[in-house]
Amino acid sequence: MSVLLVGGDRLGNIKENLRKNGFDKIEHVTGRRNVHTKIKIPCDTDLVVVLTDFINHKVTETIKMECKKRNTKIVYSKRSWVYMECIIKNCIEKGVQ
């Protein structure tokens, strides 16, 4: 499975924890600068996780529209594995798409 993380400057152990939960392709975009408002979601992305702690509002809007176009699952979370874990596991159980 593949995941795109949007937001958060540093991920800490989040990437490692995602790998342990079955995500083999993990990409990250900080989403703080206006440059990131033109984010394109890779076509093989199964899940987009928007880390709400540090993200530009325009980037959030862009990601939401791109996910709708591609019919890609999007979830919102704080940048804390404890908080994310429940959301991620729920997506995996339901089938990411």
C-alpha cells in the first residue's frame, strides 16, 4: 500500500510505524509553503493523510479536490502516532479504498 503524508515538518517515527502497518511506499510533503498548493497525488496512492498541525489552508483545499478527482481516501489527523494509529488502523480494516 502507498500513503502520501501532507503537513508536518518532521515525521519522527511515523514513517517507521506506517511501514509496520503495511505501507511500503511513503511520501511526505510539508504543505507549509505556497509552492505546495500545486501538489499532485501520485496515481498509485492508496491513502492521503493530512497532518493538521502544520499545514497551509490552501494546500488542504488543493489536496481535498485532488482526492475527490482521483477517488482516493483522505483522512485528517494530528501529527502524533498515538492519535494517527487509530485512524490508520480503521482505514486498513475497512479497506483503504
